[in-house]
Amino acid sequence: MLEAARSLALLSALLLAVSVTIWGMLRGPLLQRLDGSRASNDGPAELALKTLVLAFALSFVAAVWAIVAWIVA
């Protein structure tokens, strides 16, 4: 169970890195449309948010499994 918790923690860290990378890509200049308005970054921002929430959920599960493995052992 402790090995599964470590694997989930690693996956959570990777997802957090992916989320930060996606969020960092949003900082670039937005394309200007023909009517003068700016394009929206809603799609990548939503993906970054979903990835971040998934990373936190997996880290919570990993922490619970590690605590349970620590108590049982």
C-alpha cells in the first residue's frame, strides 16, 4: 500500500508540473481579432484548472494511503 501511495504521489507531482506548464503558456500575448477584441484563453485555462484539481485529489488519496499504511505497519 505504501508503494501505491508513492506512485500516486509521483503522478500527482507530474500532473502539478503539467498544470503549471499549461498555466505558464497562457501568459503569452493574445491574438487580436479583426473586430479589435482579444481572443479568449478559456480552453487552456480550464484544462490547467482541471489538471490542478486532479493533482490535488490524487495527492490527498496518496496521503491517506500513506497514513493508513503507516498505522497498519
